[in-house]
Amino acid sequence: MSAIGPRTQARLADRTVSVAVGVVGAEPTTRAEETAAWHTAGELYVGLLVLAVLGMRRSLLTHSQAS
């Protein structure tokens, strides 16, 4: 397995996930809401990035729809 493959996949996932993270963290008004938004964004980012890097594109689609 080439080391370039996972790195390229991670970069592609990074662009897509950054949009999702931006939408999740929109307009928190209190510190608790801001913390919750960052926590949710972190979970989404890590989860989607791991699935993309591992090449589990079907799991990525079904996991997104199930949530």
C-alpha cells in the first residue's frame, strides 16, 4: 500500500468535513453552546476523517444518513 493514497484521501476529506464543521458551529450564543458546537464538530471531523482515510466510503455514506 502506498503512503500517498491515505494522505490524498485525508486531504479530500478535510475539505468536505470543514464545511460540515462550519455549519455545526454556526451562531453559538453562550459558552455552553459554543463548547457543545466544538465538541460536536470534533466528533464529526474525526469520525468522517477516519472513515475516509480507511477507504470506507460506503460506511461514510450510511453513517451520515443514520445520524
